[in-house]
Amino acid sequence: MQIAFFDWDQMEWEVVDALTSRKVVHLDGVMLVLFRLVKGSDAPPHAHPHEQLATVLSGSIIAQIGEESKAIGPMGGYRVPSGVPHKVTVLEDALILDCFSPLREDFL
């Protein structure tokens, strides 16, 4: 059994690259990922089989989902259906909380 409670502030950041860090919490079928993104970083166009929900907690980004683009600030978010190409451009340092289903095995 997994531990029932967690505290983002007590978890270590995993450095993905010079501009991106993340923290991951998951159950068997769903995953939360807290991303810390530095201004100027970019999640290039990509698609994956996972459904994704995201909320910008701080900072601002431009999200492109399929053919639609929108600037998003704190407490705004976006939805990405399975297989839909998407990308993110970071306008100012941002914290983004993503939810994935099923698990992103590549993040474990």
C-alpha cells in the first residue's frame, strides 16, 4: 500500500534539464506532476497516449493544443486528449500541476 499523504514542500525536485524540474506523485492509474519551468523554456510539440489536465499555479505560459493557442496565467489550465499534439512556451517562471492518466512510465 502506498502512503496516503504527501507534502510537495517535503519532496525533492528532480532536475529534468537546465530549465525544468519536477516532482511526481502517483497511484496505479493516475499521476500528478508538479513542474517548475524557467522563463524561456519550451516543451516542444509532442503527443502521448496519456490524457492530461494541467493548471498553471504561478507564472504564465502559452499553451498550444492541436491548432488552438492561448496565454494562460495563474489558475488557468488546459486539457489534452490522448494523442493530440501540444506544446508549451514559458513566458515567465511557472509552476504547473499536471495530471496524467494512465501513468507516464517515463516519469517514474
